[in-house]
Amino acid sequence: MGLAVGGEVPADRFEGCAGDSGAKWRTLKSISILLAGVATASLSASLAHAQQTNTEQQTQEEQQAEGKTGASGETLLDKILLLSRTGETAIESLSSSSHVDQEQIDRRLATSVNDVFFGVPGLTVQSDAKRTASSVNIRGLQDFGRVQVIVDGARQDFNRSGHGTSSTFWIDPELIQSVDVIRGPVANTYGSGAIGGVVFFDTKDATNFLKPEETWATSVTGRYETNGSGWTTSATGAYRLSPDFDVLGNIVYRDYGDYKDGDGNRVAGSAFDVLGGLLKATVRPSENSELKLGWVGSSDGWSEISGGVPTSDLDMRQNTFTARYNLTDEDRSWLDLHINTSYGKTDLERTYLRTLGGQYDPVTGRPTTIPAGSRTTYDLETLSFDIWNTSRFETGTLGHELTYGGDWVSDDMVTLDPSGGQDTYTPSGKRRVSGLYVQDKMSWEWLEVIAGLRYDSYSLDSATAESSGDRLSPRITVGVTPFESAGLDGLQFYGTYAEGYRSPSITETLMNGMHPSGVTFPFLPNPNLKPETGKTWELGVNYKADGVIEAGDALRMKAAYFNNNVDDYIQGNDDIAAGAPGCPYIPGLQPGSYTYSCYQYQNYASARIRGFEFESVYDASWGFAGLSASIIDGHTVSYDGLREDLTTIPSSQVTAQLGFRFLEDRLTVGGEVQHNGKPKGNDAARDYTLVNAFASYKANENLKFDFRVDNIFDEKYANPLNATATSTIYEPGVSVKLAATVRFGG
């Protein structure tokens, strides 16, 4: 039995379909001029502001005096998780949680969101060669909402059927301020469907960009990347109109040519250009309340090729509008209210550049052609609303943080193809998902208990079918801090059992029609799909210690073992024989093109995934060191008892980083090593090791230079999620990144 997972039809069933092509290469000379211009402007600005006080150094000294850490202030695992509804840090959270902050993002000189998550355990990003379409994989689960991706409170739900990545979202790393990750279905207060986990992107805002004494500030960054001759220009500006009102805007443009893999071969289709931006305003109506209004958008362009010749141009526009309000009053412990609402729209237009033969009619399966100039449009509108409150009180010696709320999400997908080419494979339809939840976090001396219950319901309908369902999902977590002695008082153990509920997507339920090219066979809709239910056991350890080796240093560690069973796992079955129930035999089609079988998303008995995750960081005045690891194994079991390896299992990996600070923290240098072990059952994947180096030099308050080399030894490797028996997309070989940033304000 042949299986496909994550919304992809097997590559060998799509021979002759389109791939990707590149844009123009950019020369080193043009980027050198750009960087020289930025440097000149920055030097002028630094002379104009030579007397500006070093407020960051003052803040750093204050933090050291408080005994928090060394030169960098708080450690990464001490940052408040934005998606924590009870105000926890990652190290305090009784869950597998990670926080990626601005310093890490800047250090990685990220080209895409894949770079942002380098070394985060249990998380992998699958991207096509062009890197603007990304699907987040947590613990082997991805696509169709299994991992809930959120930008400033707005869900990113767009997907398009075909080869490679199914889910498609883009958030430029230049716009990101921080990212929070919660692995597993313990995040059941953050929305329906997140049986794999939640990733929350928080974009930049004026509060963090402006220094305390500044009314306004601007910054400009120019960056050049040797592999693909890619360059990036980013500009940010913020203004504080009053203590209660500030605004920030950011615009970024990237233009990349085709990159080369570790063997020096050009990877066709890896070129792209993208324009992105954000605008955010923060209003504080009262001392205890805050309203954030935001817009994040991008415009992407790329080409698809077949046989080395461009066949179509694709243009994608994504716009997300958000409003986030919170009201907290320390004098009223029962009040910690949050209200989020968002509207997102994704428009993808595909234009055929030449008349395309060798195609099959999506209704009849008979040979046809698609005329040059034909267009297919994929439009998704997502509207969401989320409200919750946390009440804090005590019953005797037991403290309570009671969180209760609800959420609602609407996805409306419209696919149009007047030429009759592609509209059936990413079908039109509407989905409504809603939920209510309550969670009580109870604390008593060395004991902490979290008990939660979530109710989910969904409805899905189109012109041809409809389905609905609902369920209650529980969560129970018990944590203990058994030791009081110095050195062990920061040690905490916890155990969790949690369930999550994911409703079928529009594509999984309604996908229909005949395969478009290469070979033809029917896609069958399945309105009887059952929702998936994730059931996870997790055992974890948190450890927190300050002053380990020297005064002001800090050590933070998290480790967890998990076992996740997903009942009624939804997976594509491409081996339904013609003549079987629901799979018609179509007479008259050419024997060489008709495979005499059907493809349909079906429920399997379960997907079983288990693994171990570890994350640690040590921070001191001289520098920092980190070690993380992720070991994962998974398979599916069908109702007939057959067992197969799950194709969305990523590499197991170990990542180490080491950095040193010099010249009163103005210079930072370091390196990273990551070893990846191929997943069991993926014969096309292999082990590989990456070695990276980085450096950052802050000449003064207004001028900063960044340098990074990725894949120093020019390793030829592929993300296992992009490696199959018939197709492998290799990642970039050695790449040198150079950046200069000028900032000034007043």
C-alpha cells in the first residue's frame, strides 16, 4: 500500500508536473555599493549623535547589579512566553516550550523562517527551493493546522495542493521581534487543531525599538548573501507621539537568485523576490490597558518550470490585520482580560506563460491543453476572534490562576480556473471552527497542578458536501519542586497527559477531479473523514540556577520525553484499485497514462510518535554556550494492521553553540555545529553535519556590522522532508552573509 502524508500526492504520480525556476542573479558589485552607502550614512549619523548616551550599557549594568545574568541580561529561557496565558517564562512552563528572541534572530541573519528556528528542538521547517512557502513541523506533525502558526494573534491557514510544501505562509525574519514555541497538544487553550503544537510570531513594535529617552528613531539595514547573490534591504521607523501612543513601520525587500548546493550545482527554482512590511500602533487608553493595532503584509513572486523552461508565473499577496486588547488591574486580581481579533487574506494567482500540452482534463481525464495566458486564482479569507480572562485567588493555602475563554475561526476558500486546470485540487469551501475552554493552575509550596478542559466543534461545507463534529479534550499536568537546598532548589519535575482535536481541512475532505499531467487518475473526496485526536504523555525536567561559576551567570535547562498517539490520523492513500467502492474504472483512457487507481484522504488507526528533547543555555559575562537535542521516531498503523514509516518524521539532531564577548560587549564571535541523523524508513535521506560561524561588531550606538558563514564545509544535504525516492531538493552550500545597520534617533 502506497501512502502520502501532509497534503502531497506522491512525486512519482506527478511526472511531468511543473517545478520552480529562478530570477536574475545580482552582482557582488551592486551589493558592495549598497553596503558602502549604508556605512557612509551611518558614519554621518554617528558624528551627529556622538554625545548620545549608551543607555543599553546602562541597562545591562543595572541587570548585572540585580544578579540576573552576565552581560546579556536575562537568559533566553527567562523571557516571558507571549502565548502563555498565565504569564510564564519558558523555564517556568510545565511544558516543552522555547523562546527565540531578537538577539538570536539577528545573530542568524535569517533569510527565511527556517533559519530563525536553527537548533530549536522538535521543530523543523519544510520549504520548497524558493523558500517563500513554509510548513512548520513539530514532532513529526505538520500541515492542515496540526501545528497552529500565529502571527500577532492571527492564524495562518493557507494551503495549496501539489508537490512540496502544502501549507504556505511567509513572515519576513526582519519583521519578527520574537517567536514562542509550545510543542504538543498541551497548548489546547490557544485554539482548535493544534495537536502538534503552536508557533507564535510577535512582530516588532515601538516599545522595544525606541530607547527610553527617544521620541523617534530609524534604522536601515543592507545585507548581501554570496550563495544566490541575494540581497536584502530593510528600513524601520518609530515615533512616540505621547507616553500613551506610539507607532512603528518596517519595510523589507529581498531579491535572490538561484542558489548552489554543496556540490556547486545550481538549484533551479530557488530564486525569489519578496516585498514585506508591517505597521503597528499601540494605544494605552488607561494605566492598566493596552490596544495594539497592526498590519503585516507581503508580496511574493516566483516562476515554475517544466523541462527547464518556465511554464507559469506565480504572484502571492498576503495581508493580515490584527487588533489585540488587554486589561489588567493589580488591585482586582480577578481581572486579566485579553481580546484578539484578526482578518487575513491570501491571494495567489498563477499565470501560464505558454500553451501547456500533455495535460488531462480534471473532469474527464482526457488529453487537453492549457492556453497561454490562462489564470488560476486561489483566495483564502480567515477571520478569527479570541477572548480569555485569568482570575487569581486563593482557597486556603492553595493558589489559583483560573483561565477561561473561547475562540472562533472562519476559513473561506475560493479557487477559480476558467480553463479547467487546477481548481479541483485545492477545492473551494467554508470551514468554521470554535471552542470553549477552562484551565486552573493550582500552586501549593512545592506542588503545581494544571487541570484543563476544552470543547471543540467544527462545520465544513461546499457545493458538493458537508461535515461537522465536536469533542471534549482534557489536560492534566503535575509538577513538583522537591528540593530546597542550594543548587537543587531550581530543579522541577513534571508529568502531563493532554489531548487535542483537529477537524479535517477543506482540501482533505473535498479534493476531487483527475490528476492533471504526466499520468491521470481520480482524486476522490471524502466527506466521511473523522477528526484526528492527539493523545500525548510527557515527562519533563526543568532546571534553573544562577551564580553557577561566577557572580551574575545563569544556567537554564529543559528536557522532556513524549509519546504521542494520533487516533484516526488522516493520510493520503494512492493505492485504491479501480473498481473498488467509490473508485471508478474509466474506460477509453490511454493505457500508458491511466494508472487504474484512485487517491483519497482516509483515516488510519493511528500515528505513533515518540521522542526526547533537550534544551540548555549558559550565559555569563564572557559569553554564552548552548546545547539542544531532538530524537524522534514515528510510524502509522492502518486499520488492516499494516505498519508504515511516517514520511513527515524529520531528522534527529544535536546542536551546539558557543559565543564569546569582547571589547565591553561590542564584539561577539562564535560558532555552531549541528549533526542530523536520517529518519528511520527514509532511504533517500542521509546523515549530515553543518558547521556555521558568526560575528557581530557594534562600532558605536549608530553603526553595527554582522557577519555569518553558513555550511562552512560546503556539505551537500537535503531536509529529509524534501527527500523522496523520486525527488530530492538540496539545501544551499556554503554561504557568506554580510550586513550593515545604521540607527539613529532623538
